Amino acid sequence: MAEIENKLLDSIDFPQDLRKLNEVDLPKVCDELREFIIREAATNPGHLGANLGVVDLTVALHYAYNTPYDQLIWDVGHQAYSHKILTGRRKVFGTNRIYKGISGFPRMSESEYDAFGVGHSSTSISAALGIAIASGLKGEKDRKVIAVIGDGSMTGGMAFEGLNNAGASTADVLVILNYNNMSIDPNVGGLSKYFIQMQISPAYNSLKSKIWAALGKFRWIGPLARKMLQQQQQALKSVVFRESNLFESFGFRYFGPVDGHNVIGLVKIFHDLKAIPGPKILHVVTKKGKGFKPAENDATKWHAAPGKFDIQTGEIFTNTSDVPESPKYQYIFGKTIIELAERNEKIVGITPAMPSGCSLNMMMKVFPNRTFDVGIAEPHAVTFAAGLAVGGMVPFVNIYSSFMQRSYDQIIHDVALQNLNVVFCLDRGGLVGADGPTHHGVFDLAFMRNIPNMIVSAPMDQVELRNLMYTAQLPGKGPFSIRYPRGAGPQMEWKQKFQEIPVGKGRKMIEGNDLAILSVGHAGNFVTEAIKRLANQELSIAHYDMRFVAPIDHGILDEVSAKFDTVITVEDGIIEGGLGSAVAEYFALSKKHVTVTRLGVPVQFIEHGTQEELYRECGFDADGICRTIRKLMELRERKLSPFRTRKG
């Protein structure tokens, strides 16, 4: 990719600088933006494909509208890189998604140009309607509110709730449907097929083009006739499609589809739309990965850059370490569910638009009729699974932990209340890293633990994940939650014979006499490392892997309380409501005189960074556990604490 000289982008710090340019310069700005994003992502990987697809749209929006007074909402927010670069963050964009750097998503606290924070999908229309109505109530009649919804977000049910409400209002809202037939994986479902029909219908496009061309031959009446044709465009669509336009049935005025890569054409359209009051929708067609051939050819792989890469060839720079990589939990899930499905013909797999991310795509290849991608529709995924369970199947629902929050009512009402055997595999449990607070899966242990009938578990390693999955599909288990983190587990031989794990039973990992540590999930590996580091300091630390938060192992808790006055709990989740709370509650209710020191995620939103940086910040990495142990032992030596060890 050749270096672009005399860069216009260097002169643009804010949108007002962009608006000083002539329209003919805008394509060059778009080229420079694409080059900038590709170069940045090559050394600091982030969301690439979707951002390359909306460059022209972003430039046109900021050129045509008076941002930040006019409010621009992105849905989902991983499409907003060009927006960030044009709104004062170009010089710090190298810190994108890096610890203490700028966020990879719009953040209201980061810039006045970020009208609404968006990390999850399908929220923009509702937010835009609220902002527009608030502006009207304040007398701000000239403020424009634009929601850009794309990358699969329109498949979410909340988007339709917003459409239904906004279409019945008089609010001056523009919804831009950025359609690229992709979320992370290809879009699925009837809505996607509908968009494709509208986009490529040969009958409609051919008829419209022929009529338009014919009218142009009439010198005097041609312009007037063409204007009338534009006004009657919906009638033409109805004749060809034999059905009314979906969006106009909601009460929106529909325009499109239009080329989302014609920046000058988009500017003209936006100027026209500004003069049209009320709710309206513009259907824009874009190509995910536009301008970078590897991303254009494999949009799923390049949704987020899969690592540092060569900007000329797209070659990914692989890990050259001599130490073999341990398999990721996601890979173990994908291989294990196939093994279980081969044994149990009742097993089906469900995911809301994340088959490659969670590795359910492995099962899709082997059992395509028993694997379902339901689109970005987590509440539907859960109730769909409930229906399958009623029908005698054993559904494994794989949803990222932070996305599962969107389905809490369905978990309680449709699954747990009816005590159905639905297995929830909560991927990305705990601190996920660079995606930050919108994606950290830190609440599931707490919100699942409070649901009657729900089994809440977390494996410490890959073998435990396999065995929990095996256990969950055995008869009579009911609702079963298994959460595991993003990334790799410890080095181990993971493919072993399945073993049933007794529900509600933990395991003693290390015998000890000085104090006890209770952990759940992958964080138990940090405890193992901490104990190794302290081995030469003549400390005898007991370690218990609890496995389950609900039901919790009362036998282990009784054993611990009989021997120790103080215990440490460790979890990769919010400390209030999780393992630490469960342990403290049991000791308090059973009148055990045990002090509980809880390590985990504090009750605050944790920013982005690497997982290791965030574990350290929260104080439950190996170093943090060692510090806590030393502190407790120092208090014991100084007799500032009632700490003592009871042996035998």
C-alpha cells in the first residue's frame, strides 16, 4: 500500500476542519482514513473490518451534519474508529484499547462527540428517540439525531421495539441502516433475506433504472417526471415486492438502498434528508473490510484483526515462542460439544451470532441440523432453548457472559422457574481485556447464584470444563450454568475420559495448615502460582477449588471453618454476590467465627487493558494473592488479628 502524500487527514482535528474542505476532497480523506486505520490495526490490533466499511459514511455524516450539536449514535460501537479519528482523537489513536488509553467504543465521558455509549448492540434507535424527544421538549427544534445501526444490530429485538415506538412519534430521527450482511459471522434469518431482496432485486432495480432512463429523454417534462417518480418510489416497490416496505409499516419514511461508499453522493442525500421532518430510515449498503483485500475476502476472520499483520500482504505475524500454546477454553468447548453430541442425540447447540467466536462453528460443520445461530437475539436464544428442552432436547446455549445480562428475565421465567435442563455455557466470563467495561463478564456468578434451581459452576482448567459439560447433559440436572474465561487454560493433557462431577462438590487441591484459600474457576490457577512462589517462605497454604457457587460445598466450608479462623476467597467476578459473599454468608448464618478476605473484581466498572493488567489492577493475580497472604501473616505475627491455626 503506497504512502499517501500531502495528507489532508493531518489537517483535520475536529469535524469543523473537515467541513472547510471542498466536497471533491472527501474521497481522498476517505482513502487516508482507511490507510490510517489499517496501519494502526497492523501494530495495535482492534476491530478492523466494520470500521473500514463505514469510512465513507462517517466522513459524509460529519461533513453534512453539525456535530456535536447534532447527535450521532453508533450501533454497535466497534464501527466508530473513523468517528473517533475525526473528533479529536487522531493523535492518541495509537492508545486505542490499550491500558489507560482511549476506549475502542464510544464513551460519553471521553468526548462530547460520543452522544451515547454503545458496546452491546441494538440500542441506538431507542436512545436516539429519547434524545430527540428531549431536544423537542427543550425547544431545540433544529437539532438532528442520527442512529447508525449495522453489523447485524438490526436483528436484535430491541431495535424493533425502538422502531415501533419511534415510527409512531413525530420525532425528527434518522436511522441509517448500514447493511453489510455481516455481524461477526454472516447474518442469518428472515430479516437478512429481506434486506438482500431489497438490495439486489433484479426486477425492482431493472424497472427503476429503465423508467429513470426513459424519463431523461424528455427535455421539458423529464425533470418533473423524475421528481414524481421519486415521490412514488414506494408504490413501485410494492408492485415488484408484492408487499409493503417493512420500515414504512412501522411509520418511517424509507429511502434506499444507496451506495455506502459514494461519499459525495451520501453528502447530497444527507443534505436532502435534513429538510424532511419526522422519523426516516436510510438503507446504506457497504462492504465490510472495504479497501483491504484480505478483510474484504474474509470478513469473519478480519472482523477484528487476528493479530499484528503485514499491511501489504495481510500475513499474520505468529507467535515464535518455543513454548507450545495451551488450547483456549473456546476450542475445548467446540471439540467437547461434538463429542457429547455424538454420544447424545438430544444435544443441540445455540448461539446468538457468535459461532466462530465461541467455536460452535465446529459443531455446525458436523451437525448442521442440530446447531442454531439465532442472530443478535439473546433473549430469544434462551426462550428458544427452553422450548427445545420442553420438546425433549438438551440445548447448550453459548452466550458471552456480558451478553447474557440481556436475557435475565428469560433465564428466570422461562428456564429456571420451569426447572428445564438448559445448559448455559458462558464464554468470556470475567475480565476480557481490551473490549473493556461493556464486555467484561464479571456479574454472572452473582446474578446466576440468586436464581432458584440454577446450578452455577466454573472450571479451573480444560479437563474440568469437559467434565462439567458432560455432567450438565446427564438426566435430571435442570438449569446448569458453566462459565469460563476468554483465552487459554493451563498447560495440560486435556483430552481425558469423561467423568461426572458431583453437583455442589469442590475438591481439595493442596493441603495446608497456616491459612486456606477458596477459589472458583480459572482464577484458581493464580492461587496455584502464588502458593508455589511462597513455598520457600515456610508457609503452608491450603487451597480448595470450589467448582460450584450454587449449590456451594458445605462440607468443604465446615472443614475449613473447623481448622482456620481466616480464609481468602478468589474469583474473576464481582466480589459482592459471588463466591466470597456465598462463603461469608454461610459462615455468618452457621455462626462460624471465620474472617473472610475477598479477592476479585471490586464493585466498580473496570476499564480496558490486557487481562493480565486488569487482574493486577484488581489485586487477584498471583502477585496480589501473595501480598494478601503476607499481610495476613504479618498481622498474625504482630498479634493485631485474632488469626490462629487450629490443627487436628
